[in-house]
Amino acid sequence: MVKTDENKPVEIKEMLERVYGIKISYWKAWKAKEIAMQLVRGKPEESFMGLPCYLWLLNQANPGTISAYQVDMENCFEQCFLALGPSVAGFRSCMRPVIAIDACFLKGRYRGKLFHDTCMGGNNQIYQLAFGVAATENDESWTWFFKKLLFISNRHPSIEKCCKQEFLDATYGICMFHLCLNMASRYKVKEKDLLYGVAKAYTKIDFEEKLNHIRHTRKEIYEYLMNADPSKWALCLFPSWRYSVMTTNIVESMNVVLREAREFPIIGMLEIIRMKLQGWFHDRLRMANKWTNTLTPYAERKLGKRDDKSHHFNLHLIDAFRFYVLDGRRDATVDINLRTCPCNVFQLNQLHCPHAIKACRERDMTIYNICSRFYNIECLTLAYSIPVNPVPHRSEWYRLVPESVQSVLMGPPVIRNKKGRRKNKGVSSQGEEIIRKHCSRCRQLGHNKQICTKNEYVPVHQHEKIA
């Protein structure tokens, strides 16, 4: 009943009266739930006290782990940072160097913020690099958390400000989804596909053509986009490789994965995250070892579609490495040696465009050798090759942890309670749509096929007749 914090005090009160015939007040039901939650999850105050020991044990169990914490003058918790050694090692050698960052609020007694550094693996899966906890989200907490990497964010002012001040080597980009939401709320725009088309244009010619269309139809939107600095949100103008990562959706997905974990005390939450990464590393390594192709399934699907498209192209040889490819729309001179094509897909995605595939087929060249190594199965296997190890049981901590670490004093953060009932759900931005789950087995709403209790499969046409 108490593990997921789904039962409300009024439901506990009604259940006791219905099942056992016991009548209690709402306050007593709420207090009983609080005590039960502490028995299952532990007290938040004790969790903060044990945080230095937990981080020390994580460093010992996972070599290469980067962890840190900070307290105020009264030894109250301010913030902590954690990047597990296996995640750091995999990112340094095997991950596309594009990181999406964001923060979500915690739901425990002391609230706070959970920070994410998330990137995409070669199979287009979430790869959690680092995370941290802070009492508040501001310039200081973000500066303390950042590393010299390429960031994609939701335009939070603290993120951009700290990137510019502290991390001169980093390239800062804007999340296109949040840019569209802000624009939709300000100018009542519904044509998101048009805006995404501008942002995802691979060539400057296409970009300017689509942008000019907006300028002639909605001048105020054009001015808004130009003030947002196109080099931060336009794919073809970005000063570095963005690998078509245009949004922070991977971070938002991670927020959903950790929805229940954010209700736990700090050690319990960090342990849930560690266990999640432990399972991902094990399962993905096992799957990668079963694959026999050279590239990941994601890259194979991409190249398969482009290969089908290239069969209709005509090709003329220029020299040993250059080819003149006619696709019926725009001719392209492909250079296999320099890995360039006028369509810019080859350069920006680091995966073959249809023109490059046509050229490789003409020369009987394998297309795998000139793809980015981030899409290789070998690289993906290496990213998950180091397992994420657990820490010993808490009863062993006093014996394993040095006295210098055990003697560190850390109390819960100082919080200022606001008036009214606390909110446990975030406020959706204007333009965000709530997508209801739809079961592909029984065709009903509210759940998916993994948790469906119906034994019979309902075909689509039969469901339509019933409806």
C-alpha cells in the first residue's frame, strides 16, 4: 500500500472502515501513512546523515566514479553530484558528445531539485551520464553541476548564463520543442511542423527558403526566431555536430522513469537510479552481444530506408573518390574520401545519406567503414562493458567506511514552507498534450499490453464494429 505513495489518507480511512470496521480521523490516517512510509523508505533526516558514507562506498564499488557534496555553514545539505564510473567511461569513448540537461522537482519532505545530464547511445537509447540534487535551482547550483560538454537545454536562463560564463569550450543549444511552446503561447501558433521544418533543414538554402516563408506570412514569429539566435536551434547553422538531437525529450523521458524515485529520501532515490542503470547496462550489453550486424539496429534501419531511396538515383563517376549523383530533385557531388555531400546529411548525422550510399555501391565499398564509430555494435558493447556495482548493506557501513567519512556532519536542507497544500504534480506548459495510454491487445484506454488483464486479442476492425 505504501511503496508507491498512491493511496491517499482518505482512501486508507475508507479501507479501514470497510474492511475492519474501524473509524479513524483523516489526520490519523495521514499520520499512519507517514509512519508506514518511513518504515519502508527510512527517515529523510537519517538519509542525509548517511549520504557521505553512501557516496564513498559508491566510489569504492565503481572505480572512476565522480561524486561530491556541499553543505552550508551550519552543516545543512546544499547539493550533491554523482557520475558513476561505468557511465563516465562509456561516455568518454563511445557516446555521441551531445548532452541534454534539465532539472525536475523532488516530492519528498525537503523538496529540492534533481538535475540530469542525459545523452543518446548509438542505438538511440537513453544513456544517463550524471545527476545531482540541490536544494534550489539557481545560477550557483547549475554552475556547480556543469561540465565542459555540449549542452541542449530548455532555455532556462541559469543554464545559458552559466554555460557562457564558466564553460567557454562548451557549445550551447536550444531545445526546439520548448522554443515552439514558448512561441505558441506568445503568438498562438499551431503550425509546429512548419517550425520544425525550419530547424531541421540540413542546408542553408532550405533553411533560408523556409524561414523566408515565415517572414512573409508571420513577421512577428520571424523576428522572435531571429532574436533566439538561429545558430543555437537551427541544425545547419549549429557550430558543432548536433547529430539531429533537437530536443530535450530524453531528459523528460528520464523524469518519467524516475517519477516514483523522486518521492524517496535522498539515498533511496540515488539507489533507485543506480539500480536502474545497473539493469540497463546488463540488459543492453546482453542484447548487443546477440547482434551480428556491424551497426546498431537504429543505424541499420536508417541506412536501410536511405538505401531503398538510392536505388532510383543515377550516378556518374568524376574520379576515384568523387561521384556526381542525380536524384531527380537536386544533383549532388559526393566525396567519399572527405565524407561530404551537398545535402549535408552525411556531414551532420555522421551516417550515410542516399547519395553517399549510391556512390559506395558503385565502388563496391562497404558503407560501414565511413560511418561514425558511435553507431558501431563494437562501440555500443564497449559503452556497457563495465557493470554498475551495488554498495554493501547499510549494516556493514560502520565497518567499511573510514572514520573520517563517518564523522562528517550533514543535516537536511533549510526549507521555507509556502502557504497551502503542497503540489506533487508539475504544471504542464501551454501546448503540451497529455497522451493517454492505449492497449494494442484489447483496444481500451488507460493501460498498455504489458499490463493488460484480457486474454483475448481484439483485432482493429472488430474493435471498430464494437465502438
